[in-house]
Amino acid sequence: MSIPCRELVELVTDYLEDTLSPEQHARFEEHLSECGGCRNYIVQMKETIHLTGTLSEEDITPEAEEELLRVFRNWKDHPTEE
Amino acid sequence: MPLDADLRLLEDLRDGHESAFQQLIELYQSSMIRVALLYVPTRVLAEEVVQETWIGVLKGMRRFEGRSSLKTWIFSILMNQARTIGQREGRYQTIEWEEAGDLEPSVVADRFQSADNPYPDHWTTAGRPDSWDTIPEDTLLNKETRRYIQQAIDDLTESQRMVITLRDVDMLTSEEVCNILGISETNQRVLLHRARSKVRQSLETYLSEQH
């Protein structure tokens, strides 16, 4: 028996993280091969993950960076071990 | 295991190349601030934690043996600094971690056929997800869409937001996230699942309004 769509959407992360058992994994893919709606769902989920990865990081302020570089130069001039 | 890129960076750092240090700052600074804010209540304190961490990294660099990745090592120093400073301030923060139980559905129930239909628990015609193939890349990647995704992430619970940000924005591994947050692999995955499911839903709603 292939899994119903409603159950599949709850297993998507386990599937993508590769933590399904081999049997579950096979049933999951069997369902995908038969169901366009779920294939779309998986593609949407992957696209969501991809787009989340493009969110811009806040840049470090020049002052904060300068402060850190001062720390670095200080370390370079007087290297200490702990 | 450390990557070759890690090792090269370390070597440059040990040789005193400022550009190597700048590169590390660019890579990790904003993730570090976010993680520090888990343990201390203010931005100013988080910045102090991160600065102390960099000092610790520079001082400890020669001791780093490469048994873990450079990133894991830096974050372990960060965690120690955050705890120390958090305790000093007497305001050590803890997050309310959601339990794995009481599942909210990833997709609302009325998009699936009910029990008296020929295919119970399968998509209804109206509920079936559409292909995004026809959506232009420009639409997906534009500023407005990204702002919408950021908003969806901001609307998550704190623990869901932390996990999805560390995993999908900062690209940490599940193992790294579990170590940093001190949560189990299962709990991490459940939180990630809820977070991604909600963000996907928001994005689907948003995109369907665009065309």
C-alpha cells in the first residue's frame, strides 16, 4: 500500500534528511511516482529551502569590523597562547 | 572532519594574514550574533560574546587539531563565552523548547479528501499543489518574495525560527545545530519540519496571488 498524500506531507523532512527506514523510503518514492500533486509539493519544498538560503545576511558594521581587526592586529603583534 | 578550505584558512590565519580573518568574520559573524542572542538578552552583550569568541579563536588557534570542522570549533567557543557572559549578567536566557508531540498538520486538512470520498487522504482537485515551473525565476528571486519569506520566518515560534535559520540560512548541519542548541536530533527535525512547512505554505499563498 502506498502512503496517502496527507501522510506524505508529514514525512517530507524525514525524506529530505534521509532518516526514513528503507521500507518507508521505498513507499515514499512509490507514492511520488504515482502522484503529481505530491511531486509538486516536494519541488515546492525544495524551492522553499533554496530560497530561504538566499536570504541576505545582515552585514557587519564597519565600526564592528574595524574593532575586530584591531583585535587581530593586537594578537598578531603579541601572540599569546592559552 | 575539516575541509581543505578550512585548513587553508587556518594556515593563512596562523601566518597572520588579515584577509583570512576578514573572511572568517564574513562567514560566521551574523550567525554567531544570532546564536549568542539565545543566551544573552541584548544585542550589545551578544556583540561582546562574539568579540570574546574571536579573541578565543585567535588565542586557541594553535591548539586546534582539526578533529572537528573549524565552524564547529568556533561555535563551541562561542557557546562557552555566551554561557559565561550570560551567567555574569545573571540573565542567562533559556528558550522554551517545544516538545515533539501535539502535531499541527503541515497542510490544512481540507485540502485532502475526506473518508467518504474514493481516495481518502489524497489531494482534492482544488487542494492539489500546483507546479511552480511556470513561475519566472525573476519572481521567485525578487526582493519582494524574499521579504515575504523573511516575514514567514519571523512569524514562526522562537525555536522553529532558530532551527530553520541555522539550518537553511546559515547552512549548519543538523549535528551542529543539535550541539549548539542542546536539543535531540528528533526534536531538531520536528522543529525544522514545522518551520519549513509553514514557510512553504506562506510562499505558496503569496505566489498564487502573483499570477
